[in-house]
Amino acid sequence: MATGARKAVYPLFQLGGPQLRIFRPNFYMLAVRPGVPQPEDTVQFRVSMEMTKVDIKNYLEKIYNVPVAAVRTRIQYGANNKRNHKNHRVKKPDYKVAYVQLGRGQTFQFPNLFPEKEQDTETRSLEDLKDKYMEREEQRQKGDPRRGGVPDWFGL
């Protein structure tokens, strides 16, 4: 029996008007951009380790009114290649990845948060000046070929 597993904490029953209470689960779902191209009707989420496929489906359908056709999950092993100041291995925590296939006719396009701006003539001319400056600096760093490898600081 695993002692480290946490259970979902559900609200206790309280006398009074239940219509005034709101159930907010202790789960999180983070939509992430997939590393490999996926179909338009599939969305990738990073979810709590405690969430099951049924929890994920209900979360999206009941809270966000998103029709869900299928849910697939996997557990991603955290990286174990870092070392701390005492040379002990430091492991990043594992996390669960959910692939949600949306209902019929639904598609999801990840938003482009930072669109490319069209360059003005001013920015193009500024980039040209920057390139010319970098070429001159590289030429200056090479030194004088007539000195035969003697550094600039050694001389008059």
C-alpha cells in the first residue's frame, strides 16, 4: 500500500442551503503545446497525479462545457540528471499527461501568443547597420596580418 499517495479531499456535509456552496476540486489542468504534431481534435494537458480519466472527462464537460470523446493518460518520469551542491542526485517530480480527444466536430488550435511582427524599413536599416558594425568588429578582432601573430598590446 503506497503511503505517499494523496486522496482527493471532498467537502464535508454541512447543514444549511447546499445551493450556496460551490465545489472547487483541488485539481489543476494545464494545456501544453505538444512536442510532436497531433490531430486537430486532440489537446494535451498536464494534470494532477491524482486525477483519473473519469475526473478529467467530468472536469472538462461539467465546468467548461467541452464535449469529450476519449481520454488517454500517461505518467511522465521526471528528469534525474541534476546534482546539488553535495553531489546528490536531484530528481524532478513525475507528472501526468492527458491526451483529450474532443467530441465530433470540435477542434482546438493552440493560440499564437507572440505573433511575428512585420518589419518596417527603419528596423531593416537598423539591422543592416548592426550587421555592418559586427563585420567591422570581427575584422578589428582579427588583428593586423603584418604583425606576424604579435598581439596589439605588445608594441608602440
